[in-house]
Amino acid sequence: MKAYHIGSTAIPEIQSKPVIDILLEVLSLRELDKHTIKLEELGYEAKGDYGIEGRRFFQKGCHVRTHHIHAFETGNPEIKRHALFVAFMNAHPRRLSENRESTAESGFWPIFPIKFVKYNKYSPHLIEKMDSKPLSLVTTSILGQPPSRVTAYEKLKVELACQYKEGPDQYTQGKSAFIKSIDSDAMEWNGNMAIREQVLDL
């Protein structure tokens, strides 16, 4: 069995909901099903495939979710897709010309506070942040370039979190098109890498 840290909290410096996504690569989902009770004892709720064939999904926390486990069998393309997404985003950081301006000035963040976290790659724990005026992601590039993928993704996530505060499914669906475009770019990037060992060659 292998475990991978995936999702937004695996991308340093990006704002994210305080939910850790873990991908488990297992030899057999049928064997994993036999041990579901052990995960339940740890506070996880088994949700079946939860809409994705070939997956086992576990959620920790009912009203306040803290962890997700996505389990796939070895060889499932979802494993490489998730891993490449994180690797690609971390290989294309925010540009120096992209600055964050206060939401009070940009005006797109609502007045109610939403809890977001930042994952510090130099620290083994999450640094939680509660702020009624978190930072907006307005870019100020004098070159007129489009925002980096990291900035664009973070801005999209914040906007969706504000729009669908009580609707996690709509929040997830709202990211779908953007994530698919990144998946496509990540696959091309992986194929063009000169040193494949530096990429997650799963």
C-alpha cells in the first residue's frame, strides 16, 4: 500500500479548506473493504465509490470534515492524475509579479469569515487561519500576462467557497473544468520532462 498527499493542501502557499485529502494505492479494493471497520474506528465514514467508479471514499468528520481518503487499486489512472496535478502545480509557482491585495479593496470576498488554512512545507502541521478579511488574488502584473495556474486555481477555489459555503458538491463541480484543463497540461508537461525521475512516474 502507498499513500499520497493530494489536493490543495499538498500545494504550499495556496489557500485551501482545512480538509486533508489522502490517496491510498492498494492492491485490492475487495481486501480493503474487509478492513473498513478499522477505518470507522478511527472516525472515518465509508461512502462507497461516491460517484467515481473504481474508488473507495472515506470521510472523517460529519458536519466539519477534516480528512478524505480516496482509495484506488494499483494501475488505476486516477492515481497518476492526482499525483501529476500536485507535481505540476508545485512546479509552476506563483509569479513574482502577482501580488495579493486585501479583499476590502478588491471587494469579492464576503463579510462573513470562512476558515482556510495554508500548508507550510517546512512544518509538519497545518497552520490554521480564521480571518474575516482574507487575501484576495487580484494580480498586478505589469506585463499583462494571465495569472499563473496556482493563482487562478486559488482564486477560483475562494470564489466557489464563498458562493457554495454549504454546498460541497457544487463547490467540487465548480472546479471540474479547471482541473481537467490542468490535468491535460500536466500530462503534456510530464511527457516533455527531460529527467523523468523528477516526476512522479507511477
